[in-house]
Amino acid sequence: MNQSTNQASIQFFEGTNEPTVPEIRLTRSRDGKTGQANFNFEEPQALSLEKMGEITGMTMIDHEGTLKTRDVKARFLNGVPSGLEVTYTWKTEDDFQRFMRFAERYAQLNGLGYSEK
């Protein structure tokens, strides 16, 4: 596999990859057609003072293109931003399959594993 097909990254600011690897949890509807991926970033670089700016969304990028969500919430501890909670929602089986291809690439590059509860 060549390097261009094995790249996957997450960005909160265009052109800046987020190095913090999130915990990702998936939920699907009973019929499996819709669902969500919930990302939990602890102390992401996007919240550092030198990078501080308005975060309006998260973009997942790989060789197939981009997936975007605007559902991003900051978590605060003693008035200081400490984490980000992001939700990506899909509404079709094709959207789910596309997300899973991204997730598999991202997991492989960042040493993530998969487990069912």
C-alpha cells in the first residue's frame, strides 16, 4: 500500500493536524442505517493558548476526501478548556461505510484498537 492511501488525519483548523488521539465510541440505530461516532479528546493541541481560536468544526481527511462535523463542544475544568467532545452523525449505510474506512486508516496509523461492549 502506498503512503498516500494510508494517511488519515483530524483537523480543527485547516492545514493543522491534531496530534492528540481521541477515544472514539460508535452507536448505531437498531436497523443499522443511522448512527454516531463520539470523539473524546483530552487536552488537544487545538485548545493550546498559541493555537487558541474559534473552533467551528472537525474535519477528517484521507485519500478519499473529507468528512466534516460542526458538532464540537469544549469541556472545561476550573474555567480552563480541558477537552473536546465531537459527534459525527451518519444517515445512510454508505455514509457509515465511508466513515469506517476513514476510522480504520486512522486507527492503524495511531495504534488504536477496537472492542465491543
